[in-house]
Amino acid sequence: MITLALSKGRIFEETMPMLHAMGIQVLEDPEKSRKLILPTSRDDVRVVLVRAIDVLTYVQYGGADLGIVGKDTLIEHCAEWGETSLYQPLDLDIARCRMSVAVPVGFDYAGQVQQGARLRVATKYVNIAREFFAAKGVHVDLIKLYGSMELAPLTGMADAIVDLVSSGNTLAANNLVEVEQIMPISSRLVVNQAALKLKQQAIRGLLEAFAAARGGGA
């Protein structure tokens, strides 16, 4: 049995066409089913639903053989854990967005940076943010949050946020503006190294199928 870890939301939705192109159908709708382990049209493949932040943990410790996770989570995870046993064979080029710095409209971010001001920055990506600002020589105090980043500048708790941006509509709705892009983000396939050895034929077949589905624009 091959277990694929996915999170609900955009990654799940954009993975489904790829699985379909591979001849794999997930047999239950995660929005309607209470099950956390979903069967597929292949008896030897199942999908487990976990929080996005937990996908890597499940793959790392063998709760899943493969997983699909955003580059943001992968980089943040590796910064905390160091080298892992995760094999990262493929950028699936799905769930694309960018990680950016955003501030309230009217806040002179460039001027503050030029003057060497110490900025308060709210983010859940503290390792990525720390490395980014350190490389620029900008002094920051990082405030770790897990949701509603936009609220931090609105309440005066932070000068800026570091977060994922897709359309930018949420920023605009909260009177924030994107001022710097840190990196483009897409989702990657990750594989447990032990599973790759023990289930080599089955997993190699799936990796080739994912590569073909990606190449076909699925």
C-alpha cells in the first residue's frame, strides 16, 4: 500500500487533475466525508488528509510514503529540523503564489529600511523572514502568528507582515500593499527515503506518472 499525504484546500484541488491524468480517482469527497483516510480507484494507493504543516512530519516519520507540500513549508521545516530523510524529486508547479513583505498603505517601508529602523514583522514563517531580512541588513523583531496576518498591522502590533500572496485581494481589502517579494512558491512532491527503498518499484512508478502528468500540463 502506498500512502499519499495531502492537505485540504488549494493543494488538494490542484492535485486532483494530476491524479486523474495518472488514472487515479479519489473515491470520496473530503468536504463531505468525515474520513481522514480516503480510498482511491487503485487498491494499492490511498490518500491521508492532514494539516498542511503536518504533511512533512507524516512523510518524515513514515506515516505516509509521499506527500505534496508548498515550498514555503518545506523551507521553514528544513530550517528547524536541519537535514531530513525526505527525498524531493519533483516540483509539481501547482498552488503557485509568492512569499512577500506587505505593509499598510502609506507606510514608508523603503524609507524606514534606509534609515536603519527596527521593524516589527508578523509572520508564521519566522525562519524564512529572519534569513531574508538578515541578508538585507534590516533589523527586525519577529512576531510569530498562525493566522490573520493582516490583522497585526491594522491593530498596530506590527509594522509589516511576511506571508503568502496570490491575487493580492486580501491585502487590498485590509488596506495593505505588497512592497517586496521574497520568493516564488509552488508545491513539491516529497518522499520518505526508507519507503523509496522498501517500495521502490511502486513509488518509482508513481514518480514517473507525476512527472508525466506535470509535463502534460495537468
